[in-house]
Amino acid sequence: MGKAQDAASKGEAPIGAVVADPATGEVIAAAGNAPIGLHDPTAHAEILALREAARKTGNYRLTGLTLYVTLEPCAMCAGAISHARIGRLVYGADDPKGGGVAHGSRVFEQPTCHWRPEVEAGLLAAESGELLRSFFRARRTRAGG
């Protein structure tokens, strides 16, 4: 939740991602959402964490690693997760509007998907969901709507 809270403090959607090695428990990479600050529509927490993990491991294939993220990844991030060959995806809150794993395009269920990670949903879902709801509620209040 730390990277998600860091992102929120910068005005970004409070989404955080961590890539870890389940064999050692080592955190390889962690990132918060940053498309606004980086002026980059692809700077979602998942993408940034995958990029950092690939640099640190010296390999664009992250097979055997686990990606933890506070919110169900969108279709773009699910595609990147597949291309990175992440072994396991664990996410918190469902995203019925923008998700691409259990909702929307369901990227991993498509016949054209090259790699399907093991998926676990619901880890800290209540906490992740409340962080997101509070963030957007505050933005609407400030905007007058």
C-alpha cells in the first residue's frame, strides 16, 4: 500500500505494484502510478515495476516472479504482464470499469494471449478499494461535483 499512498500524495491514482521473487521473498521492484508526473500514459504502476524488475534482473522475461498490485490491471498492463511472463499476479480490488483481467477484455482468457499467469484476486481488496474510493471522493469534492 506504500507505493499506492505515495502515488496519491503526488496527485496520481493510488495504485502500487511490487515484483517479488517468491523463492527468496526478495522485493525486486516497486512503483506507484505516475502517468501525470512522468507525462506518460503508459506509466501505470505495473508497467513501471515490470520495467524496473527487467532492468534489475537483466532479463525481460520475469518467469517465476510474482506481481502484486492494489487494483485489477487494465488491458494494457495485463498485456505487459503476459509479455513479461510473470508467473503469478496477485491483485487487491476488482476494477469492473477499467480492469482487463476479470472484467472488460479479460486479456488472459483470449486465444491470442501468449502467456497466462496464475491469478489471485482479493488480497487486501477492502483496503485497496477504500484507498481508491477516498482518493476519488476527495477529488470530486475539490472539483465541486
